Amino acid sequence: MDGKAEASAILRQLRRDGGLTQRDLAAKAGVPQSTIAEVEVGQREPSLTLLSRIAESAGQSIAIRLVPLPRHSAVATANTIKDRLYGNAGEGLSLDIREDGAFRAVLDLKDALRRSNREEFDALTGQAPGLVGDTRWDAFLAAIVEDEAARKVISPPRWTNDPNRFNRPFWYLSKNPRFHTWEIANSPGALIRHGVFAAEDELESV
């Protein structure tokens, strides 16, 4: 879960439901107006205690519930990438094997999105995945989601525009420089936008 995005949405909803300005909500909660502003624009992730206090001051409460993640959701995919690159799933394996496992996780997400209807697509991508700790993979994941959204002629989720999900300098999927020109010429636009060169043929499941 992207805590900053969730908190931002909650505060906007509180103010909308109550017809409150940021200053009004801050006064009710006994916090500086700058705190409300920072949370709303995603610059600050409040503690659960603070968020609950703000919500209660506006006559509402925060409810937490556990729901299973769809197997190939963006969130689950980011978790798998992180585990295969840095966690127990990649322990004792070479970097090439760990990266291949991460790549397969992205392809599984792509295939699930390709098969999905609009409701399923939203369920798989609506929640922002956590950053995996490597901008290349964060950009790659966002680019795949954006590309599949474009194929369905729907708007991609907002989290795909997070500045942390754009990679510079460009990342070539192939480690062989001889393939780089081919990758440049055959990469989907969404991947290029996010700083990843991966040809269409490289993104097909095998």
C-alpha cells in the first residue's frame, strides 16, 4: 500500500464530505494547516494515530481490514520482484537468475492484465505498489501497467506517474549491446517514456 497516496485520498474525502477547508480541518484536529496540506499533496505520510485523530475530529473513523491480494496484482508483483532480487527467494542464486525471476513476475502481471476486463484491470492495478528499491524495476512495472492500459484505451492508474517510477539513464533489458538498437526501435511507447528499452518480442511469455 502507498501510505502517502492513501492518506491523501482520505483527507480529501474527509474535507469533501464535511465541506471543510484545509484550515477548518486543521482547527478541528488541533494540527497546523501545513500538516493537512502536506498530507493531501503526498509529501507526508501520517502515522495511523494522527490520521485517526484527524478523521475523528471530522466525525468519521478509520477502519482497517485485511483483504487478500490478487495473485498477479501490481502490489503482489512488486513484492515478488523485491523478494526475488533481495529476499529469501533469491538467496544463494546468481544475479542473473534472480533478475530472471523478477522479469518472469512482470511478465505474469502483463499476461494477467492482457486477459483482464476493465473491472479486473482496476482490481489488479488500482492500489499503488511499494517501491522495490531499484528504479529500473519500479519504472519497468509502471511502464507495463501503462502500456496495457493504453492497449485497452483506458487511463492508467495515477501511481504510474510517480517520479520515482521513471528511470534515467535508460535501461536496456538486454545486456548485449548488439541488441540495443533493436530494442530502441521496437520498445512500446510507455516503456520508452519510463526509461526502459525492451522490445515487444522480449515481453512475450515463453
